[in-house]
Amino acid sequence: MTKADLIDDVSRVVDMTRKESEIIVEAIFESIVRSLRMNDKIEIRGFGSFRTRQRQPRIGRNPKTGARVDVAAKKIPYFKPSKELRDLVNTSAPAVVAAAEPAKAEEALPTSTPS
């Protein structure tokens, strides 16, 4: 899925114009980036959390020449999915639908008392 696909999905779901949906998606991404720059942790319950990790300076090698290169310390963004997201990704879609349908069928059955 691309950013354009995400904007289209938001536009369809909330019945807004594509331009309004683009503003919403951009605002969310900007908020995430701003928080990460300030070393804040972003936690979205049921989805996951974003945070930064610090990488130490190191000495690397230029793969073409083999020369030593100093690599500076830096912060990298890191995403940790929630258990709920991992479970949703690891279950197949038909199983999720099939698991929901028996509950509906049980609700539709009339309840009777044993005689």
C-alpha cells in the first residue's frame, strides 16, 4: 500500500474529498515525525508504538575501495507492533470471518428452556 492508496482509503471510509483526506494523513505523519524528533514515544493501542533508538558511532568500510569510514552516532526510528496487530496479521482473513459468523448464528437461534 502506498501513501496515495492510504489517502484514497481514508477518503472512501470517511466520505471526504481526496484533498481533505490527504490533509488528515499528512497531519498524522507530521505529528509522528515531530514526536520522534523530540525523542517522545508514540503509542497507539491495538496497533503498536514508535520510538527512536540510538546507534553508537562506528568504523565502517567503503565496499568499493575498502577504505575505513567513520560513521557518526545517530538516532533511528523503530516500530514495535502490538500483540493485537501481530495476531491479526498472523491469522488468515477467512478464519477471522468464519470465527465471527458462528457468533451471529448463535444470536439468531431462539432460546428454549429444557423441559
